[in-house]
Amino acid sequence: MSEKSELLALKREIVDQLSREELIKIVLTQQKLIEKLQEEVEKLKERQPSNSKTSSKPPSSDLIQKSETAQVDNSKESESQPGS
């Protein structure tokens, strides 16, 4: 049995026919995959900025970044200029 076929979803009929050693190998392979995926999820959580849109934090806890401040200032200037 190849590694690729081990990682595919197995139907009950196929699993019933596998030996104990083959089942152990599949379980251990899946365990390694789960651990890698958990690590990847944690890394992604660390990279993602946490604000009120991506978490349960209230909007008042968001910090305004420079790019956001510049956008707000530009929109105010264009609104206040006559003939715009």
C-alpha cells in the first residue's frame, strides 16, 4: 500500500480487509499529518493580525495604523474641497 493511498479516505470495506500492521501504519501516518497541520494552524494564527474583524475583540481595542489614518485624512480633504 503506497503512502498516497493511505492518506485517502478509506471505506469501511477496505479497512476491514487491512492487517493490523497496515492499520497501525495508517494511524501513525495520519497522526504525523495532524501534528503538521496543527503546527501550521498555530503559525497562521500568529501571523494574522488580531482585530475586531478577525476576533471577538471590541472595535475600541483596534489600533489605527498609519495607512488607515492616511486614507481617512485623504477622504476628509476631498470632501471639504469645493468643486470636488
